[in-house]
Amino acid sequence: SRVLIVDDEATIRQFMIEVLSRFDFSPVPASDAAEALQILDRETIDLVLLDLHMPGPADGEDLLYLLRDRGDDIPIIIVSGWVDDDATREQPDCVHAVLKKPVAVETLLSTIRRVLEEA
């Protein structure tokens, strides 16, 4: 499965790339919402791991609602250090899980597998 990792922190993207690659996923990194949209427009993605708070004109929350409004049906897992705010309490249907950073590898993998099976 192709997993889009949207996170502005390079170390987190690299960590997730290494973990997902080790467990037979195909990670696709994006450093911000704009890059993620470009990837989603040209590639087939099975799941999105999305950080909510990123610098730039559009953050993860903006991307989340844009994907919902476009009608994209790609499942989204929020992976953020900010999971107690309104964006995660009142999440749209496209959000299938919310994980708080730092997330344990086992939790990340089991959540990804569960969401992909349900999708």
C-alpha cells in the first residue's frame, strides 16, 4: 500500500519512511500541504498520515478539509502532537484514526493495517 506521509519535520518523515518500508508499505513523503496535493493529483495513494500543524499558507487541517470537500475518499490518520484541539475532537468522516506524537511503532503499524482493512 502507498502511504502519503505529510509532515513538515524531516526527521519524522524519515523515521516513518524507514518504518513503513521495513514493513512492506510504500511511503511517499510530503513536507507540506501544497506538496501533498501535488502528489495526490498525480499518484495513487491508499492512505494519508497527516500532521495537523505545519507552517505555510495551508496547514494539515486545511488539507484535511480540502480533501473532504474535493470528495477524495482516501482514509486519513492524523499523527500530531496536537490531538486535544478542536480539529481532532470534531473530525470529518475522512479521518479514520488520531494518533498522538510520539507514537509507538506497533501502534502506528496496527492502526495503518486496521484502517486499510476497513477502507
